[in-house]
Amino acid sequence: MVSFSQLWLPIVLSAVFVFVASSLIHMVFKWHASDYRALSNEDEVRAAIRKASPEPGQYVLPHCPGMKDMEKPEVQQKYQDGPVGFLVLAPNGVPAIGKCLGQWFLYALAVAFMAAYLASRTLPPHTHYLQVFRVVGTVSFLTYAGGSVSLGIWMGKPWSSVLKDLLDGLIYGLLSAGAFGWLWPR
């Protein structure tokens, strides 16, 4: 069994690699820029939401408190009339990008930590690079990419955006796998 003290470097390096790759994806290549559209009447929509003064949180339109309510003709008509959607509202103010980047890095560390945990319990020292790569890459890919598929299924996230998220997850998984395979205890 491999000790966690032997894996601190691949854990940190994996998180750094993912953080850098993510920064390049979002700030240089910007392949997610087309995932977000503007409403033609954004100011009117913002005014209506502001007038309602909802708390930050997750909302659904139309709201249906339970499955029995779905049978009511007036609820079915709301769905037919539209819009049907999901809305996430953050607190007012300029987004704290530094805080978000810090949380993203901590998440990358957590993913690397969990991949290290699984690999350290299933792979002995001196394991071949490719076997370490497979285990860590699979765990990392599933962790980074899996949630997006659920959003496509249940929240209507466009499948083109989901596919880009899967590609991101694959890149992050490969980078994590490479770091662990390279630095696996010999």
C-alpha cells in the first residue's frame, strides 16, 4: 500500500495542472463563450426579477410543488405556454472571481485527494505508469465531467455545452493521470 505522505506532490501538481488548463480553456481558448446567451429583453427580465426581490438560490419555472400538481390543467397550461426553465440567482454585486478561483483550486485538490486515496488503496508501489494513469484518469474524469451530464438530462443544459464539459473533464483527467503516473512511488 502507498502512503499518503508519498502522494502529496502528485496531489498538488495535479490540482495545479487542472487549474492552469482550466484557465487556458476559459480565458485563452474561450470555447465555452458560446454556451451563454443573452436575452433580447434582458433589462426587462432583470427588472421583473428585481421587482420580485427573490433571495439568491435556485428556481424553476413554472414552479410545481409536487407531482400530483402536474396533473392539474392550469399547471399543464403553464408548461405549454412557457417559458420552462431553471434559474440560479447569486447575491447582488460584482462576482468575487478571486473567491471562485480559490474554491475551484480547492475542488481540484479535493478531486486529486480522492483519486490519490483510491489509487493508494488499490495500487502498490512500483505500479507501471499506465496502470496508475488508468485508475487516476478514470476517477478524475468521472468527477470533473459527470455532473454536467445530469444537468443535460434534468435541467435542459444544451448538449453542445455538456459535450464541451466532457472534453474539459477528459483534459483534466488526463493531466491528473499524467501527474500521478509520473510521480507514483517507485
